[in-house]
Amino acid sequence: MKGYGGMGQMGQMMKQAQMLQNNLKKAQQVLETVEVTGEAGSGAVKITMTCKNVCKKVEIDASLLGSEEDKEMIEDLITAALNDVQKKVDAEVEKTMSAATGGMKLPF
């Protein structure tokens, strides 16, 4: 019977690996639908993206466009908003993947 104990442990490890794989797949599906909004200029520019880095919406406050605004300023605000949303996306991905793996760090 001693030999079966080793197979039982291996079977349990395989079961855990399959469960982990299923959790990761579910987490990736969730991340496709989670949207995060970043902003710059006290909300004057907002960009919404999914956690799979698909840009869903860019909003520029009308006050920025009411007169001939400096093009570089608007571009800088958009760049800052993109950087803000990317940081938030990274944090959401980390949180979701950590929950799916039980906190175990994976190399991907």
C-alpha cells in the first residue's frame, strides 16, 4: 500500500495544478471585462481601458477646447492620463492574479 500513497500525493498535486489553471483562466476572462479609468488635469482628461489594455473611451473636458488651447498641453494631459490608467490596470491585474493563485507568484 505504500506505493499508492505517492500516487495519491501526485494525484492531489495534479488536481491542485488543474484548479490553479482553471482559476487563472477565469481571472483572465474577468480582466477582459474590468474597466479602469485614469485621469489628468483634475479630471479634465479621462481615459478608460480594460485590464487587457483595450482603450474604451477618451474624454476631454469641453473647457479645454473652448478656446484655441495649446496642443502640447492637451497632448501632455492625455499622456499623463494614459500613464495613470496603466498604473491602475497593472494594480488590478496584480490583485486579480494574486487572488487566482492564492498569492503564489508566477513567472508570467
